[in-house]
Amino acid sequence: MPTVTSPLSGGDRTTTGEALQRALVDLLDLSLLAKQAHWNLYGPRFRSLHLQLDEVAATARTQADEVAERASTIGVSPDGQAATIAAAGGLPSFAPGRIKETDALAVLTSALWAVASRMRARIQDTSATDPVTQDLLIAVTGALEKHHWMLQAEASEA
């Protein structure tokens, strides 16, 4: 098995790796939740919200890739398998079938808030262990909070 030389000490690598793994699960879970709503959405504002949900999913997927690659960079093997996300995810889910726009907005706004809040905690967790990872998590959090703001604004019109 090839070895990746880590720029971090053992303890710092463990703490940082755990924060990155939890972030990866949250981001992949969020991307799947946004896509589920995107595919099943209905209501008068279908088109605008349909496109907005695609943006949330794309951001989450892109950021998940950055997080996973950072984990690999520090010598931690990221796990983004479906079983891992199902076991550790924790975001709300939708019932099977069509999703009313107001329900999609409520669930996604709540999910974005939860993930962004956990990211803020991970920013604190990595402040002493790895400033490079902390910087990445700050960028991820900024992107998530922007989507949260936009969905909140959309929801206020509902």
C-alpha cells in the first residue's frame, strides 16, 4: 500500500482527518438531498427553485471533492461511499414522491443551516491542528451560508 507523507503530526492528522471526514459526509448528504428535491419539485416557482437547488447540489459536490482531496493530501483516506453517508449522514430526508416547493425550501434551508453550523465547529476544531484545512473549511462554510441566505430569501416569499 502506498504511503502519503503527511505534513501533520499524528495527533493533528487524526483531529483534522476526522473533521474532514465528517465534512465530506455532510456535503455529500446535502448534495443528495438537494438533488432529491430538484428532481421531485412542484409548485408555482418551480423553475427558479429547480435551478437554485441544482446550484446547491453542485456547490456541495464541488466542495466535497475539495474536502476529500485535502484528506488524501494529509494522508487520510476519505470515505464517501453510500453506506457511509447513510450511516453517518443525519440530514432530514423527504418522503418518496413529489415535493411541494415550500417543503423543499424548509428542509433545504434547515439542512444548510445544520451543515454550516457543523462546519463552523470544524473550523474551530482545526484552528490549532491545520490552518490549511481550516482555511478550506472557512471557504466551504462561506459558500453554504450564501446558499442558506438565498433560500431563506426565497422562502420569505412563500
